[in-house]
Amino acid sequence: MKNALIYYQQKQKEKTSESINIVNKIIKVLQKEDYKIMGVYIDKYNNQIEFMELIQEIPSHLNQLFIEYLPEDEFNQQILNELAKTENFEIRYFSEIDF
């Protein structure tokens, strides 16, 4: 079993219920692929509160972090990429999942 975290940022004008439906679909697919979901972080559009919490709480036994895309700002991209290297986890994209 692989350990995974999910980070999702809402799109502009996306309803919370739509975001939850998308994340639930991702969770179902990952569970079928033998992933243990260790946590889900959802930010509102143009907000990174949950992202900041995520990067402060990366568990040592994480295998993969699933995200839609890397953060837009270069600083957070570098932080996430460096964390992936030092904590030995892989960044995967929603586009790799058939949901």
C-alpha cells in the first residue's frame, strides 16, 4: 500500500460542492489503486493557507503527493520540489489519474 496526500485548489467561481466531488472521485480512484489517503488539503481560489499547512506537515512515510499543478509562484514551486527530494516523495498530477 502506498501513502498519498491530495492538494486541491479551487478554480475561480467553483462551488465548494464541485470541489468536494472532484476530490472524492480522485480518492476513489486512488483507493482502488491501493493508496492509503493520509490527508486532503483544499484551498479556495487564490488562497494558499492549506498549502502552507501541507508543506509544514509532510509525513515522513509519504510516497506521493497528488496535485493538479505546481503552485504558480516560483518560491512555492521550489519549496515543494525541495521537500519532495529531501523527504523522498513523488509529486504526481491529477492528469495522470483517470477519474
